[in-house]
Amino acid sequence: MKRMLTLAAVPALILAAGTGYAASPGGEPTDRAEMQSFMSADMSIGDAVSKAEAQGGKAVSAEWTLEQDGSAGYEVEIADASGGTKTLFVNASDGSVMAAPESNDDHEGSDGDGEEQND
């Protein structure tokens, strides 16, 4: 009988531990929090790409992001006619488009190619 009570408590402890964290120790949103925000968003990735392309250029890539300040939306990389690229953030709540905030994991090298530079 005592053994049954202990085993029955394990799933409850696992569930409680898994739901208690919305951010990792570094302050970054967890994958679970990011997925939940994505699933509840009204804007599709296609809508975000259309809004970003309306700023001039053609989308190269797009991905969902949940920022530390709680804003959620799509980061869309746009290529322009000159061959340059820029990353725009399309807010999923209000559809506003702005330059995406720089993050340390997007481009590690200073030349923007994503590769580390060894000087």
C-alpha cells in the first residue's frame, strides 16, 4: 500500500516541475513557452512574410520568436535588390514591422555571415 502511494505521487511531481518554469535560468523563454505562444498566435508565418516583404525585398527565411520582454512574432530575413539582407520582426499581436533586435545567437561573426572570425 505504501509503495502504491509513492508511485502515484511521481507523475504529480513531474507535472508540477514541468509547469513551473516559463523562462530558463538565463532569462530566455523556454522552448515550451515559445511553443505555447506560437500555438496561440493569430498570425500565420505567411502573413508575417507578406508584411515583411511589403517593406521591400524578398523573404529568405522566417522563424517564430518569443522575446525576453514577452513580445512574440516572426523574425523574417529579407534580401533586397542590392544583395544585402536585413532581419525584420513582425509582431504577431498588432502586425507592426520593425528591425529585429540583435541577438547573440543570430550572427556570431562581425561580418554577418554567421561564422566566427579569428583575428
